[in-house]
Amino acid sequence: MYDYLIVGAGLYGATFAYEAMKQGKSVLVIDRRDHIAGNAYCKEVEGISVHWYGAHIFHTSDRTVWEFVNRFTEFNNYINSPVAVYKDELYNLPFNMNTFSRLWNIKTPQEAKDIIAAQIAKEGITEPKNLEEQAISMVGRDVFEKLVKGYTEKQWGRDCTELPPSIIRRLPLRFTYDNNYFNDRYQGIPVNGYTAMVERMLEGAEVRLGVDYLADRENWDAQAARVVYTGAIDEFYGFCYGNLAYRKVTFEHEVLDTDNYQGNAVVNYTEREIPYTRIIEHKHFAFGKQPKTVISREYPAEWKPGDEPYYPVGDEANRALYERYRELAEKDEKIIFGGRLGEYKYYDMDKVIASALARCEKEFGATV
């Protein structure tokens, strides 16, 4: 008999397990995958730490979270500075003076502001009816057409005119020559990868992999006083109110016989005609010098039950459906739902950890 059964060995589950063990609680961690660390899992290929489920760049302005993760690993000084490819043109991301200089052959912030303002005024959009109008009313047509439109349509599998304006709440424009994608105070990649970090977090816990909790729920529930569940909340309840919507991503990994394929860790492809959204070259996350390289192409696709869910579709209808499941969950005193799937939120890694720490504080009192 354990104090806690933790279903899912990702960041939420590992954080909760660590804090529970600090309180002297016994924990059993299970995961239906054959590895720990969830989507942050890193697999070594050709001496390179490959982010197996897509790029995971840790960034936060939450000092408590930063100090927490630094208990388990050292972070390098990687700064995320993506490049966007549109046809035969290269642009820096996020949208900044390097981007605008390349677009319009200008030098000063005022020139960029004037061009964007003129394009927005020309469109005359006062009440955006869809994502396309929303984006154009924020950044103008040039930035939208080359850097937003195709990428967004691939991500969501439909035209921007068919997507609600609420999906794009902000498109930040920076009028400085700064390619740092994030504004957060702390940023980097674990020097030994995320798998090693999570392994440290789970030290002292019993961990069983390749285990499907939902296939034998009664047996697993009987082994613990409480259950922390980080899977999909609608699946937990047998989709009794219907399916929540997600987008999924498939990954195509390839080893190349070259030491440097694209010169950057993250390169986005913003044309809709190119089926993948980006190519990740993993060695650049760690400033690697290996003789070969590993790249991963990311293909967004429609999700259906049975697929691995990645991005919650947080539109109004799905938020309302989630609320029905959340109300159901609140009546279940034995189960704690957490994480991206359990809470149906698109969480960055630091927010997952912050959510788990907040839940631990509620469960155990003050955490250190």
C-alpha cells in the first residue's frame, strides 16, 4: 500500500513525487510509455541528446521554479533564436528589427513602425472576424503573409479565415535587434538532458514503465491511498461527455553524415506547401561538436482518440466541455488531476512544475 500512486512520469508527476517523498510519503510512479520524462524525454543518438518529442527549451521568470529545477541538473546558456524560411528567404524570429530590415531594407525602428502602421491602416479592420483579420490588424500584411499564415494553417490544419481570432491573442513586435525568442529571466537546456533531470527527481521512488493504468484501474487504485493522474481527463472518465479536441505532432528523425546541417537548432518553415512546420537540429542545443548530426522534422496533424495528444484546442466549446469534466473530477476525493492533459492547458514546462508545486503546497503545506 502506497500513499500516492502517480500516473505519468513526466514533469508534473516527477515534481509531485519528489515533494511527496520529502514529506516521508511512499510513492509508486507508473507510465504507459517505456521511458520517464514524458514529452521532455531525451534519447542519445550518435552521442547527441535528441529531444524525441520536439524541442524543449526551458525558460522561466519564476525564480522558485528555476531554483527547484537546478537542484537536479546544471543548465547550459542556450538562447533560443529561431530562423524562419519562406521560399528562398531567411528571417529572424521573433519579429524584430533584423526581421524588418530583411523584409523592407530599412534600418531604424521608426521606419518599421511607420510601414506596419500604414499596412494596418490600409486594411481598415476594426472588428476581426477570424484569425487572419486578427493577425493583420496586429502586424500588417507582409509579416502575416510570410511568417504567420502558412505556419499557422499547418499547425491547425485549416485556413486562417476558418480559425477564430481568439487563437492569436498577441503577436509581439520588437523594435530592437534582438533575436532572443523568450523574454524570461532564466533560460537554458539541462547539460545532461531532461531524462537525466527527471531521473534525479524520481530517486527513491518505485517506478514501473510500460504500464497502462486505465486498463487495470481497480487494481492500481487499490494500491494507494490517493492517485495523481496526469493523463487526459476525458479519457479517464471514458469520454462520457465526448472527446476534448487536441492537435497531434509526428516526428521524423534522421541521422545525417555531416557535422552541421542547418546552422541553428530551430528552423521554421512558414510556407503551407511544405508539410512540416520546422526542423530541429539537436546538437545545437548543446553546442555539440560531433562528426554527425541528428535532425527531426515536425508534422502537425489532426488528432483522434488513440493518438498521442499534444496541443489542447482551447476554443470556447472545448473549454466548456473541460469544465464539465473538471466538475466531475472535483467530486472525486481520491484523484488529483494535473499537467497538460489532466488540466487541459497548453503549459510551458515551468508552468507545469509551478502547477505541481502549488498542488503540493495545498496537499502538504509549505514546500521548500
